[in-house]
Amino acid sequence: MRQNIPWIESFILDLAYSINSSTLYQNRKKFFYNLLENSNYKYKRYFDMFMITLIFMSLAIFIKEIKPNYHNQILLIFNNYIISFIFLVEYILRLWVSSDISKIIIEQSEHNEMLNEDFYIFLTLKKIMKIKLRYIYSPKAIIDLLAILPFSHEIKLLRILILFRVFKLFRYAKNIQTFTSIIKAKRFEFITLLVFSSVVVFISSILIYAMEANNNNSPINTLFEAIYWSIVTISTVGYGDMTPITQAGQVVAIFVIITGITVYSFTTSLIVTSFTEKLDEIKDKKLIYDISKLKNFYIICGYENISKELGKKLKKHSKVIIIEKDKDKADRASKDGFMVLNQDPASISSYKNLHIDKYVKAIISLASSDVYNVYTALTIRSFNKKVRLLSILINQSNRSKLKFAGVDELFYEKELVGVVAKEIIGQSVAFETIHAMRINYNAIELQELLMNSRIIENFKKIGELHSRKYRVILLGIYKKSASDFIFNPNDDTPLEIGDYLLIIGNMEFLKSYNIYLHKKS
């Protein structure tokens, strides 16, 4: 049996529930998370611009202060203290929003209670520490930390760490992030090119040093000068401050110049190819970003002639997104004025970030093959069971397959434009009612609520829960002891640890009701 929780665990658990139920705390944390991490948040771009401005100001002050005659105490204080303090606050806020400590504690407690196990706070704190350290040791967090270190400006060596603030631009500038992802996609080719160039520099440096070092008139007298000359030459810069004067050295120079032209050409070709390959992906990301701002829209999978006609009808009432695998058909859909994702409708990745659980009114599969429509339906149902799914039926013999795949409605091709538009635009009261319960602007949610020991201490029967007082509808209760679900239970129905309530209502009412149930009397 589960033992009584010691006072320290009880105190921390009460504190976690209190923090988790605090609307002010949660709203503040959500605000800072959106500001720091959510690229779709409308104010994040202003925050990013502010941070980029601080980075460039910091670098400008650093450059100005390199010469001793240009020291300005006010600028130094601004750079080493004020800007560093802002970066420190940002670092702490990022560490804070990287994970939810109170939620981890509550989830661990409820998990232990469900399994009838003891709750040990120190094990939970160890788990939290691991999660936080995972963030602290991440590359971006390390760069953030190095950008703060110029706080110790008395140590002149640490002031060089101001240059690490340049790397913070990768957090804020999307274009830099895109360029980085393109380079990363071809990292093997670039590493191979770097290794080849390094070998050429190494060999040519030794050769030119061997040919020129013993000649008193040659400007290349040390190995370092030979390495410098090789790098300048292979990069096709050619300053002209050092040139070989022996015939053997000039032969080496010809070899290095030809190699440098080859490396330069290959590098240019590699970058251009990488950008070309990523161009469609960049366009899709921009489109997905635009789609993320939409609240209600339809998705049509496959662009056939009937897709165009249906899309025109639906556009009169809402936005329409076309998902088409074929490049030519996708281009044609784009020319017809639709928002198009050139992706495979039968792939889960095609629906990433589309928020189909909240904002999609319906998904309509209109491929010219029943088999492909079955694959599309199975893909959608694998991660979403509720979204309205309709499909065209090409062959009557495939009706059962499409129904088994999870399609809600099937239509023959000739009937589809009129019937589907009538069905999903507003003629069907039942569908619109169910849809209204799901979409975000009505803020309606269906939740499962675990009856834990904290709730059972204060509430013994269904009638004591007072769900109506909080304008929450109790649909039923799952009795763990009987492994049975009871719809619309009587007020005398007893509550036991491990039972689940199925409740529905406005998100704010549900939140208040949850707080009410978890408060200790």
C-alpha cells in the first residue's frame, strides 16, 4: 500500500500544485516562452530585432575601445554591464521556460499514485536537474553563457568573449538559420573539401619552404610564411606581398593556383546546388508559417480537375490548402490561386504544424486512385481520429476499404462538388456543432481528470463535485475498480482513487474547476 507522504514531499507537492494552478504565473511563463521560442508569436520579431541591435552595438563598442586613445567609460559600462545584464536575464529566462518543474513534479506524483508507489521528491528533483543540465550543455545555451562572461571586464582576456555575441545572431535571424541548415545538409561535402584543401596547403607549404627558404632573396624564409603564402594563394586572393623567385617555387605556385581555382569553383557550385535543392523547402516553410496564422481552413489532398472546382466553391467561405505530391500539378494549383504544399498527402510530415486538430474544418482526399486515397486516410487517422475526413470514390468495390481506413463520407466524382460543399459549408447542423466544439475560438475542451488522493480527501461522491457550479458538464466516470464507464452517473456514485472523470466545458472554466478540486480544505 502507498504510505503517507513525508512533510517535505507534501510541502513541495502543495507548492507545485499552487504554482501550476496560478493563472498569473502560467500566463507570465507562457508570455516569455512565446517571446523567446515561438517563432509564430507576433511580438517575437520585435524582441529579436532588439537583441540583434544590442549585439551589433556591443561589437561596435568593442571595436572602438580596442585603441587606448578612444576609451569611453560610459560606453564600457553600457557594454560590459548593461548589455551583459540583459543577456544574463535572457539566459535565466530561457533556462526557466526550457521545462516546467511544477508540472514534472505533479506528473511524477500522479504517476506514482496511479501505480500505488511512494513519491520520492529527491528522485524527482534529480530528474528535473538532468532535464535542466541537458539544456545548459546544449550548443546554443553555451554560446549564451559565453556572451555573458564579458561581465568580468577587468580580465581583459575575457573581453574577447564579446565576439561570441555574434553567434547569438543564429538565434534571432531566420535567414542565418536557413543558411546554416543548408550548409549543414551538405556538411559531408564541405568537410571533404576542407580536408582536401588542408592537405594541399600542408604539402604546398612544405614544398615552397623547401624551394625558397635557402634563397636569401626570397621573401619566404620561415614555415609560417610558407603556410601564409599557401593559404593566400589557394584562396585565389593573391596579395602579392610574397612571391616565389625560384623556378621550382614558381612551379609549386602554378600547382597551388590551379588547385585553388578548382576548390573555389567546387565550393561555389556546392553552395548554389544546396540553395537550389532547399528552395522548395524554404517556400514550404514560409507557406506553413502563413498557414499557422489561419484559424479555419480546408485541406484538399490531390489536385485533379474536380479539386479545382471544389476549391473555388470552398474559397468563398474559407481558406483552402492544397497538398499535392506531383510538382506540375502543384504548380498548376498555385497558378489557380491556391495555397499549395508540394508534399505527399500520404506522409505524416506533410501535416506537421498545420494544427489539423484545431483549425481544419475538413480534409478532402481527391486523388484519382482509391488506393492512394486509402493511404492518405490511414496516414491522417494514424495521428488524428477526430478531424472530418471525406474522400472521392472511384470504384464501388473499394468502398469498404475507404470506410475501414477511417473516411467519414464517400462521394462519387460527379456528385462531389455540389454534395460535399453543401455538407461542409454549413448545411449540416450536426457537423457544424461538433466542429464548433473543437475549434479554438470557442475554447471548448474535452478532458480526462484523474481522481487522486488529494481530490478524494475532500470529495467522496459525484454529487459533492459541484460541476454545474463551475459551468462544467460531467459526461461520465470510468470506474477503475469495475473497469467500466458510467455515462451520466448518479450523485450517489462513490469516488475512488484511480477513477477518471470525463468532463467538457470552456477551457477557463475547466482550469478553475481543476484548481477547485485540488485545493485542500
